[in-house]
Amino acid sequence: MTMDSAPARPTGQGGTGPAGGTAGTAAVRRSVTAIHPPRRPRADQARPLLRPQRVRRRDGILPLLTADALAAVLTTTALSAPGTAVPAGAAAPMAVLAAALHAQAGLYRPRLAPYALLELPALAGRAAALWCAFAAVMAAAAPGRALSWPALLAAVCLQTVLTCAGRGFANQLRRRAARRRPASALVVGPGAGASAVAAALHGRPEYGLRPVGLAATAAPEEGGGAVPVLATHEDIRRAVIQNSVRHAVFTRPPEADERTAALVRLFHDHGCRLWLADPAGTAKVTGMRVAQPADQLWGYAVQPLLPRPSRPVERWVKRAVDGLLAALALLAAAPVMGVCALAVRISDGPGVIFRQERVGLYGRPFTLLKFRTLRADEHESATRWTVAGDNGMSPVGSFLRKSSLDELPQLWNVVRGDMSLVGPRPERPFFVAKFSSVHPGYEARHRMPVGITGLAQINGLRGDTSIEDRARFDNHYIDTWSLWQDLWILARTAASFFRFRLGGS
């Protein structure tokens, strides 16, 4: 268990929040409200994050899957004549395995200029691996029906030719559709490089991207041409909404500066596909997966910026583990919670449970439960910082706060699904709105369900510590999240709790 947040120490660093009072901001707020309406809208209510949208699949993935599966089925059917070693029932498994091998090789990743012949070595290698494995299985299962070398070679060659031809046809259809219905795109970057990329997209409609603006990440230059230059974050947000932008082309790595990195979240929230073009030919991207085979945009090297896999199965497992462990912990802690409730009632009078609105996943408000450690009116509790040792605390409240026993009722929040056992600590809407405009990256903490404990808390960031440091730890936890890391944080939290009980630090 861990402590709630407390006053932030000045860090000397600030961020720039979205400007208010414009039509674009109103449109964004209306769309957010439609997704997760707050219970009691207030002027100081934190603006919820948009739930990340799925990128529209206009990249030709389904035609490529169809071409690959059809090639595998036709090859298997051609070799499954009576008296041959290939059973007709192997067509469907071979199609599925071929698609899996191609996905592992990155052959379904989005590309601006796909060419099937450039993929020929990868297609041939996967076809050879697939049919060699099939031949080995057949030789082990039915030695009398082992695939001969000429048949094996014919299968590899036929599947390679059919797959390449099918992909070429699918790519041709994609290029024609891209010319007829190009998608709106923003080019992000400074100076002449971004203008050159925008000019290439404007003059080559086969890439399927129609530039509607230049998102300048430095001082905008004169002479932007027919494409408008967007100088502020709010201008970019408005352009994304009004033009239904679905692609953003960066001309240098997003981590190059703070402003460029902030745009990644904006584009991600609106379901945009992200690309990195290199007009200078010198970009060195660390931490990004490079698409193979190489892609290009009118001679400029280009690659998709791929987010971390969402891993929905692991997220479901996390929710199941949270619910199970929280329910078991509630049962085990029932006697302790009973004693705490009785102590609060005797020491501080009626009102054992304290309820307070906090901000959770994607900015949705929920009611957090705690044992009451001091008295405060509703407005004061929503806008005032309190820490252990507050003059308004009784000795019982001070003990509960220092030992984190006051947070045991939050196990019920976990069972209900409001919170997780491990995640960023939830904060009040008033302070979420305040910190989001001051500390870069604070709002991004709401990408993950909030938790009772977290990476920041086990590193001592509780009480009177830096909000900016907490946000940095929380975002690192989200970016590197795994089930094992959750278990490790829970173990560290339990160890720190027992150290406190034994009189340690």
C-alpha cells in the first residue's frame, strides 16, 4: 500500500497546456464528453484523454492476406492429386501457417511504396521453410508418403510465384485506390525538409497521402507554398479534427525535441498512422522497429513508427489477477479493516469511510474509498493538499496514513474495476488539470488503469516529492509494462510495508 500524492516541489520545468476558448478546443471537449461524461462538470475539471482510436486499415492488409492464403491453398491443391504425398486437408493449415510466417517477417507492416518483387527473397525463404517443415512431418508420420525432392522443389517454387503474383496484383489495386481516394496527412518537422516531403506527397498521388498542412516544430519559415503552416499545438489539433487526418509524416525522430514528442500523443489519440521520412538521409532512430524490406517516399527513406503491441490477452489477465488478488486480500484483511474502522469511529466520530472523486483510466472520474484520517469539507478536500502529520489529524489518523492502512478500502475499488493493484496513483480532478498544464507527460499517465501502488511509490516518490519525477516513473512503467513487473512491484510494496511494521524505514 502506498500514500496519496502530496504537494509538488518546484522543479523549475513547466509545460504548455492547450489553449482554451477556441472552437477547436470546444470540439475536442465535446467529443471527449461524449465518450466519458464527468459526473459533475466544473470549470476546474480535468479534461479526459481521448480513448486511442484504431487506425483505419487502408494499407491493403486484407488483400495481402487473401493473396497469401490463396497461394498456399492453390499450391497444396495442385500437389494433392490422388497418389501423391500431400493430403487435400492440409490446404487450410498451410494457408494459416504461411500467413503466420509472413506476419513474423513483417510482410504485413504498412508501406507507402510496396513492390512484390522486392519481397521475393523473403517470400521464397518462408515458402521453403513451410514446405520443408511439412515434408519432415509427413516423413515422420507416414514414411511411405514422404514428399520427394522434386515435389518439394515444385511446391516451394509454385507457392513463391503465386504469392508474388497475388501480392503484385493487390499492390496495384491499392495504388489505384490511393490515387482516387487519398487520405489526409500532416507533415511534421522544421524547415525545408518538411516542405520537400510535403511537395513529394502533393506531386505523387500514388502514395495515397494528401498533405493538408505543415506542423512546424521550429520557428515557421516564410513561403510554405500551397500547404498551410501550423505553428501552434492548438492549430495542429484543429487541423487534425477538421480535415480527418489519418496520417502524420515526421521528418525527424519524434524524440528529437519535447514539442515533437508531444504531437505523437495527439496523433495517437485521433487514430493516425505515424511515419518517419528522412529527407536528409541521416536519421538514426533508436528504440524503433525498422520496417523490412526498405520503404521509400519518392527517394526519401521512410518507415512506419510502430507502437508497442497492445497485448490484449495480457491486459485481460492483469484484470483477472487484480480481481482475484483483491478479493482474497479483502477477505484476509477483514479483521484488520474492522479494527481500523472501530479505531476511527472511536477517535474521530461518525463517518468511517472517506469518499473522494479521483481521475482514472482515460480521464474517467470514479469514487475512491479510504478510511477517514481527518475532517474537511467537500470543496476543501478536492482542492487542498494533505500529508501525514497534518495538524487536523488525530493520532489514529496519523498512524493509518503513515502505515497506508487507510488505503485498504481501495481493494474494493480494484474488485469493482475502478483501479488496479499496480498503476499510477489516481489524483483529484482539480490537480490533474493543474499538473497537466505544468508538467510534461502528466496527462499521459492515464493510458493505464490507476493503481494502489506503483513504480513511483516503491522508489520513495510519495508524500512531499516531485510531481514531475512521479510522472516520469509512471510513464516509464506504462511503456515497459509486463505482468512480471506488476508482481515485482507488489513484492516490493509488501516488503516495504513489513519493514514499517517491524520498525524499519
